[in-house]
Amino acid sequence: MRYIAYIWMLLLAFPLVANAEKVTNVILENSESLSFDKNRGASIQVLKGNVRFRHENAVMYCDSAYFYDGENSFDAFGRVKVVQADSLTVLCNKMFYDGNTRLLRARGNVIMDNHKFKLYTENFDFYRDANYGYYFNGGKIVDPQYELTSDRGYYYPSTKKAAFRGNVNLVSTSFTVKSDTMLYNSRTDVASLVGPSNVYYSDYTVYTENGWAGTKSNDGALYDYSVITSKSGTKVTADSIKFNKNQGWAKAYHNLVMTDSAKGVEVYGDYGYFVQEPQMAIVTDRPYAKKYAPNEDTLYLHADTLKYVAVDSTEKLMRAYYNVRFFRPDIQGKCDSLIYSTSDSIMQMHKAPIIWSEQNQLSGEQINVRMDGSSPKEIHITSKAMIIAKAEGLVGVDIDCYNQLSSRESFGYVESNQLRRIDMKGMAHSIYFPENKDGGDAMMNVAEGNLMQIYLKNKKLEKIVMKPRPKGVLYPLSKVEKRDMYLRDFFWSEKDRPSSWKDIFRHTK
């Protein structure tokens, strides 16, 4: 925004030694003819042909003029030109100048040139004694790198502040600004946007109604839920956003919302840290994310820290650290760390992961969930797989019994948001308690094999297929010791299961 510094330099330099305190006379140096306007009084001189005035360090030229000798002022007409000490030139169709009050009014095709940029307008006034100037009814400032237009522009030399109001449009080599009001303080090199404003860069857009930026330091802040939108469609808003473009970072505070509509992801929190290269966002202070898709339930995920990384134009990674918990009506889970990739839609759960699906608890050393939108389609437990469900339909049993499956790894397949089949592969073991609603003895079935396929229907066990040559024994429950009712590494963690999306925050410190 170096153009604004030029503006105040121009306005400061222009009006004929603005700090002069003593009233000096306007001097007529040349005119080809001189007469008097009888209708307006003998003190009004009518000047024509190569008219030239001098006041202090400025020379003013025109084709004709009315010189009000007793009032120390004049009206100039036709090819008006003002030259100040070879540093500034003003051209216009007509001009009024008062040497006593130091008021200058330029009208019609006004061009100001300070050899660095030009100001084009139809109307420009400068009140030297009040020490401010302005243009109105439209103006344009042009230099090699910038072009700014606005309905009105104001400058106050004593405070070194400038204001541009109404349809402000700034076009530079690297960005474009459209605003209702732009303010600039040349002492602090700070530009402010007030009212609805858009800043367009090549790879992102900023919308704000209250923001500022350092024109030299390239840092600044945005307030009142300003919105930053990337070219890919990702949006960030918050109560306030601080940034440093030179260093390539931004920080968002309170009520942060980051939306990636293309990937169906929203991230919330009270603090966010963003890095431009590589593109990365870290969200803390009660963060959570939403994964959504049309006509599907939304998946909510919370952790102490959420990290969103753009690997390339197609792949983005969501990383969650510490106390990870997620909820969807048909699936819930917890772990200590989680990675979700948008390229393959796989959610990897690490460090004591657990998934609850209907009545089933799934656990292992690592769980990978392949998603379709926000819906799980395949659940892969990579090692030490265990699946547990509380046994139902047992009559005459006064203790809780659990159907259990364990194996080296397992695959679960989901259809219509229900777990339909589970494949237990490698050293598969099972303990199963068949229903005895008919009043018969309660039994416990123990089996093992290399492969077990479990089929579920209406959220209940339908059948178990074991391959090859399965081994199984059926025991009366009354003859079984309690310690033998559990597979190795058995644990039941229903108390940790999120009961609603708000329950994912239950363990937040």
C-alpha cells in the first residue's frame, strides 16, 4: 500500500507552503490584456492571454482570469496550470484561489502530478488554514504499481491521516481492494478498512468490515468475524485474526470456524495457528471437527489438538492428538491420536483405539476406517483384534456375559450404516453364549480356527462360519469358572463410549 504514502506526500507538498502563517500577496506577473468588469466593480481585473500569477513558491498559469485585487484572490480559466518548485504540477479547466485564506478550488479535468503518481478528479479543494484537503464526485490515483479510485478522498496534514470513502477500489500488481471506506495513517504506516470490504489476492480473498494492515511491515489484524477464503474454497473466520504476510502466518482467536466445503469438513476452536507454506492449520482450545455429506449423519470429532495439512492440491490430512473422541449415531470411537486422509478417505486410529458400532466394541493396536462421505464402510483392525458384545437372551444367569472374538487382524464391513460382516483372520478365537429363552441350560461355546466370518442381521448375530477344520467345545455355563469366561486381554469400556456429539468433550480438561 505504498501508494497511500504518495498521496499524503502529494497533498502535504501541494498547497503552497501549507505551514505559512503570514498572509502574503498574490502577484500578477503577466497578462497580454487587462480590463475591468464594469458590471462587477472596478476592482475586478479581467485578464486574458498567457496569464501568470505567483504566490509564495508557486507559479500559476491560465488563459484568462478574474483578479480580485482588493481581495487577494482570483478565478482562473482555460488550461490552468500550477507549478510548485518543480516538485508538483496541477492541471485543470478552472480554479479559484484565495491568498488570504489559502483556499484553492480546482475544477474540471484536474490532474495532480508529483512525478511519482498522478491524481485525476473533477473537483479538488484544499483549505490551507484548516489544514485539510479533499476531492469529491470521484477521483483516481495512478502510479506504476497501483490504481485507486473512490467517490471522495480526504487528507489532514497535521495528523498525517487520509481517508477514502465511497466505492473505494484499489488495483495493484498483487491484490485488489474493494471497500466502502479506507483510512491511512502515514505516521504509523497503517491502513484500515471500515465497512464492507473485500481484498482479492491470487490464491485467497479477505472479507472484513473492520481490519487494518501495516503497509510496510505487512502485518495486521481483522475483527468482527472477518472471512478468509482460499482459492480451493477453504474459509476461516473468528472473532479476531492477526497476520504477518511477510512471515506467512496468521492467528485466529475465539469462535474460530474453518470450513473446507469441497471435502465436507468444518473445524472449530478458540485458537488457530495458520502457516502459508506449507499450508497448515493447528487448532486448539476446545477444538472439534465435523465431517458431513449430503443425506448422511454428521461425524463429530474432538481432541486436544487438531492439525489440518495440505499435502498437495488433492490430498489434505486431518491429524488429531490426545484424548481423541468421535461420535456419529451409528459409530463412536476413542483413541490417543488419529489421522484422516482426504485422498483415500481412510481414518487411522492409533494408541489404544476403540470403536463402538451398535452393540459391538472393537479394539486393537491400530484401527483403520474407510469412509464414504461421513459414513464408515470398512473397519480394519491391523493387529491384536478383539470384538466384544454383551450377550443377550440368557435366562437364569445373574452375571454379565460377553460374546468375544479375537484374532491377529480383522475386517468389518458396513452396509446401510450397519455392521453386516466381520472377518477374523489368523489365530481366531471366540467365546459365545447362545440364547436360552426356552428355559434350557445356559451354555458357553469356545472355538478357534484360522478364519472366522461373523454375519449380523438386525444388529444381532446371525451365524458364524469357521475355516478350515474349526475346533469348538460347548460347556454348560454352570460348570465354567468365571475366569474362563474371558479371552486374553479382555476389557469392557462402555463407560468411555460417547452418548451424543456433545459428550465428546466429556474428558476435556
